[in-house]
Amino acid sequence: ILFTYALGYVMDTYAIDALDKFHFDIVFTSCTSLSADGVYNSTLNAIYCKRLISRATTAVLVIDNSKLGNSSYYEFAKATDFAHIIIDDQIPIPQDLLQLLEGSNTKLTIVRCI
């Protein structure tokens, strides 16, 4: 059984294994850190995020600017594994990440904060 105090949920082995039995049309997820090197989480939940992404027709990463350029413990994907990345406009997107996304099929949407 996996229990995460910070997120407040319990996930048993049945629930974890069940992820492999489902197909998802679209998955929305977030992360602790995004850079040109990868998409990271700070907990082992990264393993389950990876499973969700692999079982989806479309994967969307939704983050705020505080996730850019940081490092974290567990890489669970590459930025180009996502069909779409949505982020706010509070800081400039790092050039190396922009270059990576420009050469891929990943759509980047920058949302204006008001």
C-alpha cells in the first residue's frame, strides 16, 4: 500500500496494477520540475505518472513557472513525451527547452496570468 501524506491518498497494489488495464483518451498531469533534460517528480509517484502517460492517447503537462529549471529526484518522462505543455507567462521559458520543443510534436501553450 502506498500512502502519501502530502497528497492525502492511499493506493494499494490493486489500484497500481489496475493502471495497466486501462486506456485513457487524455491524461493531465503535473510535475515538480521541467527542463530540457526531463520531467521530474520528487516522489516515487513518478512511476505511476509514467504508467498513466504510456496508457494515454494524449498526455498533457500542466505546470506553473516555479517548475521551470529546477531539479528533482525521479525523472518520469521527457518533455517531448507530451502532446501538449501548458504553462503560465510569469517567467521566460528557458531557451534550451524552447529549442527542444520547437523540433518536436509537443505543443507549448503559454497562458497569460491576470
